[in-house]
Amino acid sequence: MRRFAAMLGAVLMMCLVAAPQAGAALKLYEESDFLGRVLLNKSAAGNWNLTGGNNDEASSFNNATQLDGGFWHDSNLRGTCVGMRRQTSAAWFAVWDDNKASSVKLGSYC
């Protein structure tokens, strides 16, 4: 019985370590250093066009999810893609990518 309990405890511990963090999300921010409006806040896989006042406005991101992602300079995942690997962030974008995000995908890399 002890051996079973120890194995069960080890399995549960591995599940806890591998489980995504509650509230983990991909967020795009309007300004560098994760400041300004949050233009996108997603935690599940999918793809989205940034519309209205959110298009061509992003300057930083935080991807706290367990999913890779990317943003594209054009809508419908077209044009240049900038990768956003799982559990990474960028406090600012390169000059040629700043204020260019028009569509986003979470669930796979560029």
C-alpha cells in the first residue's frame, strides 16, 4: 500500500508540474515594457485579427501559456510573421515589427 501511495504521489506531482498555470495567457500590449492597453488577451489556441483601434498598435508581448504563437503584419495570418514562443516575452519589438501586428495565432509557431 505504501508503494502505491508513493507512486500515486509521484504521478500527481508530475501532473501538477506539467499543468498550465491558471490564468496563463498571451497578451499583446500597446506600449513597450508591457504598458498601455492590453490589445489581446487569449489563453486558448486560435487565431484572431486585430481590429479597430488594436490593429497596428502592439509594442510588447507576454506569452505565459504552454502554446507557441506568432503575430503577422497583415490580417488573416499573412505577411511577415514574428514568433512568440511559449513562456517568453518581449518588452519591445524591433523597429520593423513595432506597431505592425494585425493578426495573431496561438497554438503553433510561425
